[in-house]
Amino acid sequence: MMLHRSILRTTLCLLLLTPLWIPAAWAEADANDLKQMQTHLSDTSLTGGYTYAQQFFRVESYWNVASADLHLDYKFSPLMQNERSSITLYVNDTPVYSFRPKLADKPEQQLDVSVPASLLVNGVNSLSVQGHLETAAPAAQNACLPTDYRDSWLQIAKSSRIAVNYTIKPVSDSIRDFQLHFIGQDTVTNGLNAIAVMPDSTPTELEAATYVLSGFAKSNQVTDKPIPLVTYTSDLAKTKDALILLSSYDHLPAEVKAAIPAEDLTKKAILQLVVLNGHKILVITSANEALLIKAGRLGANQELLSQIDNPRKEVVDSTEVDTPAVTISRNVPLTETGDKLTGDRHREKAYFITLPGNRSIADASKMRINFRYARNLDFDRSLITILVNDTPIGSKKLTSELADGDHMDLTIPKSLNISGNFTVKAAFDLEMKNAGCITNEDQMPWAFIEKDSMLQLNTKDRTELLFNNYPYPLLRDGSYNQVTVVLPNSRDTYLYETLTNVFNLLGRYAQTNTGSIRYVEGGATADQLKGRQIIAIGSYKDNEVIAANNDKLYFKYDGSGQGIVSNEKMSIESGYGQRIGTLQLIDSPYEQGLGFLAITGSKPEYVYMASKLIGSEGSLWKVYGDGAVTDVDGNIQAFRFKKEASAAPSSALNNVLARRDVLGFMIAAGLVALLVILSLILMIRKYANRKRRDQR
């Protein structure tokens, strides 16, 4: 009996403990699956009175967001009045936390805030910091005097971050969902995606893969992390969460062929999701070279990919894959619906204007800003300022008479040298009367920028072969400009890393998938290079095109091709010349008016090192002129070898014809002058006739 009771007690204990143990195991598994994506904030300074700053972070649509945490590292003026200063944090315009700066021995402070997951949305989210900063309490006898804000400041350090905790939804059976995972910021940041070709890939396969790479590079939100172009191995699918394999059908590895239904691919290409090693990969293949390239162009058309809800897409001769052509409109609206700015003091609204990288703003480009604003302003101190790329180009004082319909007409100064994308910013200073005596309201005062605000842009090509104008000549008006890539005779990992750098940046600038890219090996003939913009990759020894044009390079190889020698711009020691990489942009030796970009060094690692200079926008600004050198220590030197062309004398007639307003005025003035002359002639004739009659 006692034995039965003991067994019963033991069983009951196990039953009671088991429910507690199982959820603990589940919780541990969930914790292991939980991922975190951190977005660091940029250095931000808030100064004076009522002030705010805004930054952005992303939430991917395939995340199940569990929570979000905000960490702030900040410091403030030691003169800050604690009881009269406050900071409020907003996520997507919803307040989540308010605090007062703590007075301490050190001005540096830290803050951790939990952000409700319910406030986050898929896509872009905003984080706003809004503050009221004061350093001096108002005198009791003069409570309505304006507060002095000169020493009111708060700085948010770039170590501040917002961390989103999430789990990942598995890739569904659709190409559209695979695309979202492939370009997701967590996938790119952690290096979990790649575009692969076979180790013995043909020029056609490389061409198609480059189109795909360009399209995804343009959609990549993580600008400092390129999408890698690699060679396929059987282990690659184990290490990559999102992999695209592009190959002709005959070159596909056996395990991939086995996952694709056997069929005739001579008259079609396919984009097919298959499962390898537990991961879905997108296979782009065909037995027809022309259709394989067409399928690559479809892979570059991100808009079309985002519409494919099936795991398979067939491409035939009649399939439409091209992106719309780039149109360069002379009239560019700033806003589609109008924009409202609320709150007192300094308020800004910025507009991002896109132009192809080879286009610059020419003479007589102008803008018209139409706007309205509140009538309860202090019009002695309120104004609007227009800035282009943060350079002010004009200001106007606000007046009560024009509050219901004001405008500014401005000419964009040619001296700004704007090319490619740029920003236009409307900055309002909305000052209130007796601001020290009234309570600030978020919706008071206000200004509104009308939807008919417009830019009138005259643009011109920047055709000089300089890195200042890069990516010209490789791109023109957003499209690949008949590019031929001359490969070295042997391929290694450094070559594919070099191609990764070159085409990730070019892809960010490419706005269409209709341009032309060709690949040839190092022994390309003159006929293959005629009429083409050339990218030559490699060294003197493994690229015959570089060797054949060594005498035309700014940084030439020595007679043995071992290293680069000194020139008129730079002294180069013989050993050092074997440890550097160079970028050189020269006139094409094969046809006048075209370009030749040499990415070269004595070894593949130095070629790759040079390619990093044109691998991202963050490094491109370090390169100018038409020749650059870099070494393993990170030293970069850029030079201009081409003589600067003397500016052509400006034609007064051309300037007048470009200004329609001036032309209209001159025509009107000419007509008035003509009428005056005709009137004078008629009057002279009239009086002459009268005089003759009187003499008779």
C-alpha cells in the first residue's frame, strides 16, 4: 500500500512539473529564433528653444516584430534649466516617452526606452526628437521678455540606436516574396544573399547576371553593403538564406537540374524557385542565349518581379521585360498634394529631385514656390529661405498682406555645379509675437507649400572624361551606354569581388534595364571594342588590352610589366609600384569620343583594392580627376592629367534664347521701339506736308 502511495505521489509531481518544463523549452526555442536589427542614428544637434530632429529606420514586411528598444547617448548644455527643459520622443508621430535632462557632474547621459511594437509599420518608420530647451529662467518682473536660447543645445551621438526584435516569416512559394527577403536589410547586412554564376561561366551568363545584379543593387537599402557576385559551389546554398543562380541549362549543377522538371528550354527561359539544403533559391536558366539575357533583364526589373505571385515565370520572345525609358522633364513638381508645416520657429521641408548622373543643371534653371501661412505671426521676424543641397539661394520676408497667397521666383545659380540627384529645401522661420507669454501649440502657427510649386530645369550632358562626372561615360541618362568589360585571362575570387564593386555602384545609378553590357576575355580584338565604352580589369600580364595600351595610360607599367612607374604627377618607388592599384579614365584608343576605364594593378588583390574606390557612393567622393592610386594602407591620391579646356566664350544670343522671360521682354520692347519709330516717321511726314501746304 505504501509503495502504491509513493508511486502515486511521484506521478502527481511529474504531472505538475511537466507543464512548467515544456513552456520553458518552447520559450528557449523562441528566444533562439528571435533576431535583432539595429539602426544607428546619425549625429544630431538640437539647438535653441523649441526644436526637433527626425531620423528613419525600416521594418521589413516579412518580420514578425516582437518588440523594439531605443537607446540614446546624448549630452546637453551644462547651463540647461532642468525644470524648464524637456524632450519628447515620437515614433511615427506618436509620443512614446518624455523626460527632462538630468543635471549631473557629467553632461553625457544615457536613456533606454521600450517602443511598443504596435506603433511600427512595414517599410519606413520615423523617429522624432522634439525638445524645449532653456538655459535661463525668465525674470519675475519681466516674464514676457523673450528667452535667450544661444546656449541651449542637446547633442545625440551616433552610438544611439533603435533595435527591432523579430522573427522571420518563411519565404512563401512566390518569386515576389523571395525578392523581398533577398533585398531585406537584415539579409544584406548579414551577408546572407548572393548572385551566383558557374565557375566556367560564359560571357552571356555573366552579362545576364550583371543585369540582375544591377537591378537588385538599385533596390538595396543598405548602401554600404554590396550584393555579392560569386561562383556557385554546392555549399553556397547552405550558407545563404537568399541565393540567385543564373546559368545556361547545360551548365546547371546536377542537384539543381534534379529540382527542375525536365523540359525543352530552347524556346523559353524560366525563373524557378527550388529548395536546396532547406533554403529556397531562385534559378534563372535557359538553353537559348538570347532568352537567358532577356530573363536577366526581367530579373533587373524589380517592379515586375514584385508582381509575380507564383514560384515560376516563363520568358519567351514576346514577354515584355523592359523598364520604362527615362524621361527628363523640364517641369518638375515639388509635391503632389501640397505639404503642411506646423509649429513655431524654424521648420523645414525637403524635396529629393532625381536626375541621371551625367546630367547637370544648366543656365536659366529656376523654381517657383507658392505658399500660404498663418496671420498670427510676428511679420518683423518671420521669413522663408530656399536652399539647394543645403546652400541658400534666396530668402523672403513674410507679410500679413500676402499670407493667403505668397510666392517666390528664384534662379538656380550655375555656380552650385549641381549634377545628378539633389535636394531642395523650404525653411520657414515662423516667429510668434510675445512668444514668451503664450503657451506653445503644435498646430500653431502653420505654413503650407502649394502643389503647383514647380522646378523649371534646363540640363546638359557632363561629357568630360573625369571621375567628377562618374558614372559617365559608362551610364548615360540612366542606361548602360554600350559597355564592354574586358576580363583578365584567369579568374579568381578577387575578380568577382571587383565586378561586385563596379556594378553595385553602377546599378544604383542605372534607372533602366535596356542598356548593353558585354563581356570579352583579355585578348579582345579591336573590332570587338570599337563603338563601346570599355572597362578593362586586370594587370599588364593577364589582360592583353591593358598591355597593348600601356603607352596611353597615365600610370604606366615598366618594360617587364612587373609594376607601375613614376610619372609627371607622382614619384613611385619600384617596390611600391608593385603594391598599388590604379583607376584610370582615358579616351578610348578604339574610337574617338568614347571612354576607357582601366582598373589595374600588378596582382588581382591590388586590382580589387582599386575597384573599392568606385564601389560605393561613400568612397566615390575620394576620387576626382582622371587618375587615382590606392595602396594597402588606405592611402588614396587622385590627379587630373587631361588639360582643362578653356571655357568657351558665352554667347549673348544663346543666353537670351535660353531665357524665355527675357526673350519675351526684348520682343515686346522691340515692338514698342518699332511703333515709336513708325509714329515719329508719320509725324515728321505729317508736319512736312503741312509745312509745304503753308508755303504754297
